[in-house]
Amino acid sequence: MAARSAALKVDWAKITTSLGLRGQTVAGLQAFKKRNDDVRRKVQQLSELPTTVDFAHYRSVLKNQAVVDEIEKRFTAFKPATYDVSRQLKAIDVFEAEAVKNAEATKQKVDLELKDLEKTLANIESARPFEELTVDEVAAAEPSIDEKTAKLVSKGRWSVPGYKEKFGDLSVL
Amino acid sequence: MPQLVPFYFVNEITFTFIILAITVYILSKYILPRFVRLFLSRTFISKLLG
Amino acid sequence: MNTLFNTVNFWRYNSSPLTQFEIKDLISIDTPILGNLHISITNIGFYLTMGAFFLLIINLLSTNYNKLIGNSWSISQESLYATLHSIVVNQINPKNGQIYFPFIYALFIFILINNLIGMVPYSFASTSHFVLTFALSFTIVLGATILGFQKHGLEFFSLLVPAGCPLGLLPLLVLIEFISYLARNISLGLRLAANILSGHMLLHILAGFTYNIMTSGIIFFFLGLIPLAFIIAFSGLELGIAFIQAQVFVVLTSGYIKDALDLH
């Protein structure tokens, strides 16, 4: 009874607290634990019941010996059914390995994401204010600005389309 | 009037035209394109911000 | 040294209001080899060069370290840019006229800076010289005419014919239009130089007058404060004229270029 011993070893309270589980997961876990307990209790009760039948007594009391014989034959033929749980256990093991692997992968992904977010946060915190931004930096980030400037100037256009509408006209006339 | 005495006319006009030509060259090559560049980067930034 | 002394004496005892416009050699070389050329840096040449340097330095310094958001210096430059750009766009052509923008900008700055340098006491008003302004205006009108012929060929002469004029009046009107076209040469340069010249002469005469009053007695000193206030007010007016004349010159130049580009 390997599964049973494993179930006994599990510290249910610790699972919830150490993993920091919440809500539906906790409820599901508790339901699972309750089912486990119930089944175990039932097994206990059933195994404590007497399993021998006094057929000699029945044979002396009852007239119809054939029925008793029949029942005795059936009774001695009865064997408790045994379930081969090794396949399920194997499946559970595979599932567990898979789950652990998934969890590891998720952890790595979350770690990477965290690092990225921390980098972004540091970037945001160390960024200079917008007032300090220079044209050279913008042009370095967006090379098309220099290209556009050269194109406009070489075509003899000295105004940027849409600029006046957005930033207003500083003309004093 | 002293400014009508022709002795230095050529000198004056030479200076004027040389300086005006240099000014036009420097303005159109270096100074005015900087304004266009500034306007372009402003429009670019404002497009980024939405 | 002797000439300097003579100049100072001349200034002190014989100061006509026009002496301030005299051209003098600062440094000069006579070149007997190159056909006796008298190569010299005169005071007007010096002040014109100074003006060019001012223009350069102002444009180099008033950029707010190339930042995206300007301070008041760079915004004033942007305002100048926008103003001249709007003049060019409105006067010449919204699309193709912008090619002339650097020329118009340079012309405006050149005239404005030289007008303003003239406003500094004991400096030299280069734009009060008819030779300088006529050289500019003749060149501009000649250039606009060449531009017109290049663009329209002989059709450019239709500029001289007003729209919808009766045939009988045609010779007379063409003559008048032709004269008015030629008069642009004169009027453009004359307007600028005459304004600057008259302003400076007026200030000089008033200043000499006030100086004589204020040095003739303690009561007259206080009496002289009234014409002094006038002089200061006129200086402010001259400052305005310096801007307005530069603007008018540039607007008319743009108008002439437009006439050459688009025939009516």
C-alpha cells in the first residue's frame, strides 16, 4: 500500500501555506484531502468486519442443504478483487515529472521576465527628464529624421508638413 | 555727403557682396537645416507620444 | 598718429552731422605690383564683418544646447524663422517660393544686424550708405528680371501690360509700367538708406543741440533733460525703424521675385 503511506506522509497544511495557494486551488485541495480521508476510513471499517461464516451451523439449522452448499461453494470461490494500480501510479509519476518540468520552465520564464521588468524599471528611474532630450539623440534613435531633413532641404522646402498645425505658428506678423 | 564720395565705393560693395554670399551659404548649408531637423524631431516625438 | 589726432580734432571742433558716415582706412596696403590697387580694411568693412560674426555667434549660441524644448533664446530664433518663412510663403509662393527662403533670411538678418549695429553709439551705420543699399537693390531687381526671362522667355514683357487695358492707351501704360519697374531699383535702396541716414542725422543734431544746452549752466543742465528724453524716445523709434525697414526691404524683395515667377 504505497499510495496510502504517501498520503499519510503529506502535510496538508504545509502545502497551502508554503506554496501560498489561494481560492479555488485550496478548495480543490481540501476536497481531495476529504475524499482521501473518507476512503481510508471506509477501508478501515470494512477490514475490521468479520469475514468467516459458520456454514456448519447453517447446515444443521436449515433443511435445504443444497442452498447452503451452493452458498458455501460461492463463498469459498470468492476472492477480493485486486486492482493493478501500478499503471495508474506510473501515469501519475509521468504526470508529476511533466508537471515539475513545466513548473521549472515557468519559473525560468518568470525569472527572465522579472529581470527584464527590473531592467525597464531601472531604465525608467535613471532616465533624464524630457526637457533634457536633444535633437541629436532623437536623430540617433530615428535615422530617418536626418534623411528627411536632407530631402526637404535639397528640394528647397523649409517647412515641415503638419508642424504649424501641431505646435502653433511663432510668426510675429 | 561723405557716403557719395566714390573713392571707397568698390571697397564697400566688395565687402557687402562677399559677406552676403558667405551668409547665404552658411545659412542654407548649416544653420537653417538645423531648424528643419528640430521641427522634424519634434513632430516625430509627438507622434510617438500619441 | 597724426591722422588720428586730426580726426579727433575734426570730430570735436568741426562735427557736421554727416561726419559719422565717413569711410576711413583702418588698415591698408598699396600694391604697386597689382596695378596700384589700394587694398584696405575700412571702418565699414570692419563693421560689416562684425555683423557677420554676430550673426554666426548668435546662431551658434542660441540653440539651447540642441535640446528639443527651447529656451527664450532659441525660441526667438525660431520665431524669426517662422516670421520670415511666413513672409516668403505669403509673398512669393506657398510651395515653390520656399527655395528663396535662405536668401531672404540672409538678407533680412544682414540688414537688421547692420541697422542695429548702427544704433550703438560711436559705431557705424553701414546701411545708411546709398552705395551699399543701391548695390543690393539693383542686384535684386536685376536678378529678378533675369529670373523672369529665364522662366518665361520673351513672354516676360507681358509684365508691362496691365490686365484688360484698352489698346489705345497701351503705349502710354507700357511706358509707365516700364518706368515703375525701373523705379523699383531706386526706391528699394533709397527707402532703406534714407530712413537710416535721416534717423542718425536727426539724433546727431539733437544730441549736439542738447550737449550745448546742458553745458552752458546749472539751470540749463536740468532744462536739457527734456530734449534728452526726446533723444531717448527717438532712439527707441529708430530701433523700431531698424526692424521695420529690414522687414519692408525683405517683403518688397519677395514681391519682386514673385512678379518674376508668376506673370499676371
